[in-house]
Amino acid sequence: MVVSFIEPRSCMPRIRNSLKTDWYVRSESHRAMNTKTPDFSGLQVSKTEKVARAGYGAKAILYGLLGGFAASSAFGGGGGTMGFKDVLQWIGSQSYGEVLLGILVVGLACYALYRLACAAFDLEQAGSDGKGIAKRIGFAGSGIVYAGLAFFAGQVIADSGSSSGGSKDALVATLMQSPVGKVALALVALGLFGAAISQLKKAWTGGYRQKFSMGELPNGTERFVRLSAKSGLTARAVVFTIIGGLLAWALFTVDPSKAGGTQEAFQWMSGSKPYLYGLVGLGFVAYAIYAGVIAYCGRFRSAEVAA
């Protein structure tokens, strides 16, 4: 009688793959359960949602272009460092640029309105405690920044857009002249550092999934979207940290010209850390993909529901 045995070793790869898959599923489930996700139950398509989708779409275009220019410059493609306003001016100089700028004016204004609504109506369910209030102040600040970009894009269409570096320096200089102004600038710097930490936390603890469900994505894109979100949010954290550092250094040296925004952060990286400049540029492109996903299948609470 011949007795055949299954070689135990042949089962091991399947057992290991099964255990690995089971661990991954449980790990992702545990991470999702521990991620604070806004309650979207009973939510229907609303005006707020339409405004938010338009806003995230415009944000995706802006980040994608700026990141592409930065990566190209860092990896030998030529061109100097640019900021968001430079990108808007570049768009205006292209064929049909005014049409695209008009679309971006609407989209950026929509994003500004959405962020201001998040601050006023707590659409992100940040809460009313100290941490929640800080987040809502950040939403308001973001809304003001994007309202300024929308206004600048309108100026470019009217052929009157120009760099605002001088006005920025003048504002910082004015605030530095009083103790209250210095405290305000210090708080802004701390807020930027806090925003950087928040971006990193959102990237590496699964918080980026708050806006949408992975199950709503097209088949086979989950890993790509996950990588884009983590890379993009990390790149933003780097830029926020540098901008906060520049402002802190301006306060320390009492030199308003040391302060700066995204363009100045890129200039600092391109001069001293060119490899970081290129990686952050690619990260901005990745963030554009993430913002585009939110525009495509994101879930948003309306002001009516929040109220």
C-alpha cells in the first residue's frame, strides 16, 4: 500500500500569506476605528457639497501645477522658484488662460467660502473645546488665504495682478512695531507649526480617510490614493514648518523681509536642500491627486445639517 503525504513545507507560503492578509485587514480596520470621522449619516447633496467639490477641484489644479514646476526646476528642468500667485500669473499668460483663470476664481472662492463655513458652522466637527477652537481658527485663516488667491486671480484677469511681497513685508513690519503685533505674529508661527503636526498626523494615522471611503474609489486605486495622500500631506507639513520657521526668524532678527510664504520656502529649499525641494514638489503633485479624489467622491456636511 502506498501512502502519500502532503509536504508540510508546501503549505507554509499559503499560511504565511493568509496570516499576513488577515493581519493587514485587522490593522486597517483598527486604524479606521480609531480615526475620528465626521458623521455624514443622512447627508444629501447640498449647496455646501457643490461648493466644497468645486473648491477642492480648484485646489487640485493649483497644487498640481505648482508641484510640477517645482519638481521640474529641482531636477534640472529649468525655471526659478514659484509660488501660488506666480502660477496664477503663468496661467493668465497662456492661450485661453483667462478662461481657466475665471474657472479658478470661482473654484478658489468656493473653497474660501467652504473653509469659512467650516469655521462658523463646525462642518468638520472639530468641537468647541480649546483644540477644536484652534482648528476652526485655522479653517478661517485658510479661507482668508484662498479668498486672497481668488481676488488675485481676478486681478490677473483684469491685467492688474502683481507681486504682493512688498505689502506682506509692510504688514509684518507694522505688526512688529507693537508688543501686541509681535504676539500675534508669534501665534501665527506657532499655528503654522501646529498645522504641520496636524498634516503629519492626518497622513500617518489614517486621518486622510475622513473625507471619503476607500470603498468609493475605482477598483485598484486604493493603494495609489493612500500613497498620494501620505506623500502630499507630508510635503505640506514640510512647507508649513519652513514658513513658520521663516516667520519666527523674522521675529527673532526683527527683520520683516525674512518672513515669507510658499515661494520663499521653496527658495530656501532650492538653495540649501535641492533634493528636498524636488521631493516636496512631487509631494505637491501627490496632494493635488488627493484633493482631486476629495473633489470626486468626498463627503461633506452641509451648513443646514450642522446648524
